[in-house]
Amino acid sequence: MSPVVFAVVILLPILAGALIPLLPYKNRLQMIFYVSAVVIVTSALSLWILFRQPQEALVLFRFTDNLSISFRVDGLGTVFAGLVSVLWPLATLYSFEYMEHEKHEEIFFMFYTMSFGITLGIAYAEDIVTMYCFYEMLTLATLPLILHTLTREAVLAGRSYLYYSLGGAAFAFIGMVFILSYGDSPDFVLGGVLNHARLGDHANRLLIVYVLCFCGFSVKAAMFPFSAWLPQAGVAPTPVTALLHAVAVVKAGAFAVMRVTYYSFGTGLLRGTWAQTAVMSLTIITIVYGCSRALKETHLKRRLAWSTVSNLSYILFGVTIMTPAGLVGALCHMVFHAVMKICAFFCAGAVICKTGRQYIYELDGFGRKMPAVFVIFTVSGMALMGVPGLCGFISKWHLVEAAVSSRNPLAYVGVAALLVSALLTAIYMLTISVRAFFPGRNFDYAAIADVKDPGWKMVLPLALFAAAMLLCGICSHPLITAFETIVRSV
């Protein structure tokens, strides 16, 4: 299998997406067909790469002898690329109905499609230089999506997103420079690339740099105290917020943290040090902080955004355990949270798109009028809580098991944080469902006579996500086995 397919799968959505507003469509249906074709072909090629697992890398071009833009597929990249390749077509299908009455639709789909290729570039990056370049390109491609409505709130949210992202990029850049200076190679190698003979008495300096790099990449993963941008970004159209909160941006941050921890710095240098304590403490604080903010939030999408803040730090917590079991738990929650949260956001988007209601206190009785949406929303809420039989329970179980087996006292505090978060998640998710299905004995349903479920373009992805949550909850063993194979040599 030729490595040139990497260039095709990454450049196709970027270049074809850039053409979307330039092509002479006769009607909207032609644009939908074009976007669908680009996304489906890209996903099919990406999944073919993952199935064939080519061993050769593709060097697109070189800056110097040691620095290049190059791509290859490995275990960790397979997980992220597979996740993106499966979810993006469904998100695109949903967005066709959602964006039907929005302005500047062609501009929206241009950046939405380009972001697909850029995210795959992060997944398939062979080294930290390539990942960093595409990581920054993702910021530039998703910023116009946040600004799409051009309201005052959207401009403020876009500005906040840009400031946080650029600040995080600066810290991540420091980490990249030190890896290039003290490592044997810029490539991602499981176990790390640092040359310990070259470290000398600079080990503590490298620990400081690791913490800065961890925090820099964690900005996109919305770790405290860098999480304010994520709820603000909820002003964007729901396909964008789902993209930000479930698939591309936040998962790119978590993925980058995994890369630098296990594949660049290496846990041999980090485990048992003050640096591990520092980053684990930040993740534990974020777990409780995010769900606490979600509990008091009355805006539907912002409540889900704060829930994302908390759940992303589940993934980062698994990373900071710095054991093979911890990475398995982190990978497990990265995949399962993507399905759970994109489903919840799409349910919220269906409500907002079809009714215009955005606040939780406006949803009384909606469960009877939008049964498909709110039944599926309830399933996603139960999965986020960790109800047995759904995928959220599996990932939380593996995180707790990894924390306990690590024998790290701070990890035990993390287990307590997970339990507190599960309780608060039950409260802030189920209160929405209770209001929707049980508004009260004397509720006037005539006041919401115009409320109904959306069309099939929205309902079909929701149904598939609900089925995936159940399937992964009862048949997770093949996935867990695959994750264990990936991290076996950590």
C-alpha cells in the first residue's frame, strides 16, 4: 500500500473544502451532494488506511534533515483517526438539516470540511513537529466556525478561543523545542525519545517543561484554569459545538497530551515526580470544578459544555496515572465520551433548531412532543453517569481500576473525584429529562403544540449514537483488548 494515500486523505478535504464556496451550484442539493461525497470518500480512505496498516511513512516535505511534515499510522493514531472517521460523516449529515435556514452555509461547510482533513493530519502525524503544525491549523480552521453567526457573543467567544489557543500553543512550543533538543528523534516512539545521557543534571528543568507542555496542549482539552473558552463557544451552531466538544478540538488536545506524555517525554522520566503530582492535581480539580459548574448552569448547551470540561479531565486523569492501565482507561473514555457527548449535543441542537428554546426551564413537557430526541438524550445522560450496560460505565471502571492499581495516594483522591462527578452528573443530566417527561399534573401542553421531533437527517445519527452507547456497554471487550495491545510496551 503506497504511503501517498496519507496525502490524499488529509489534503482531499482541505482542498475540496476550500472550493465549496467557489463552485457554481444550481441548488442546495448539489452542494449537499458535493460535501457528502468529499466527507464519505475521505472517511472511506481513512478507514482503509487503518484496515491495511501501511508500515511506510510519507514525508510530505522537509524543513531540515531532522524536521519534516510526515505521516504514518500507529496504535494511538489508529484510535483517534478511527474515531474521527466514523463520527464526522454522521455529524455532517446532521448539519445539513440544522444549517438549512442559517446564513452563509457554504462558508460554514468550507471550514467544517477543511477541519476534517486537519484533524486527520493530527491523528496521522509521525512526529511532534507535524502534530504541532496541524494542531495550530485546527485553531485557524475552527475559529471561523465559532464566529459564524457574527453576533457580539460569537465575536467575544471567538476572541476568547483564539487567546486561549495561542497561549496554549506558546507553552506547547516550548515543550516541542526541548524534545527536539534533548531527544534522539522528533518521531513519536512509545516509551519516549529523550536521551538520558544528554539530560545530565537538567532533569528537573525537563519536568518544568513537561508541565508547561501538558498545560499548553490541555488548553484545547479545557483543563482548569484554561476552561472558560469552551462554554463561551456554545454560541456557535450546534454542529460546531459538537465538533468542538466531542470530536475534533478537545479530543485533539487530549490526544496531544497522550503523545507528549507516553511517546515524547516518556513515563520513565515523569512517574513518581512532582510533575506527575502537579498535572494529576489539575485534572482532579477540573473533574469536580466542571461538573459543579454544570450543576448550576441553566443554559442547555453551556451545561453540556461544563460537563465536557469535567469529562475531558477524566481522560487527562487516566494519562497522568502514567501506567499502561491508565492509558487504556484514557483511550476508552476518549472514544466513549465522544459518542456520548456528540449525542447529547445533537439532542440539544435539535431542540434549539426546531423550537428556539435554549434554557432548561423552557423544556417542560418536551419529552411528550419530541420523544425520539429526549429518549435518546436520557440514554446519553445515563451513559455519562456511568450506568452499567452503557459505555460510560466501562470507561469509568477502567479509570478507577487503573487508579487503584497504581498505588498512588493522589490517584485515590482522583477516584473520589470520579464518584463525586458521577453523582453530580446524575443530577444535572436527569433533571433535564425529568422536566421534559414529567412537567407537572396541570401542565398546559397547548403552549407547546408546535413542538415536534426533527427530520430523519437529525434523528438517524442520534439513533446510531444511542445504539453505539448500548453496544459498547455490553460488547466492549474487543475494543479494550485492542487498547491493551496498543499500550502493551508502555
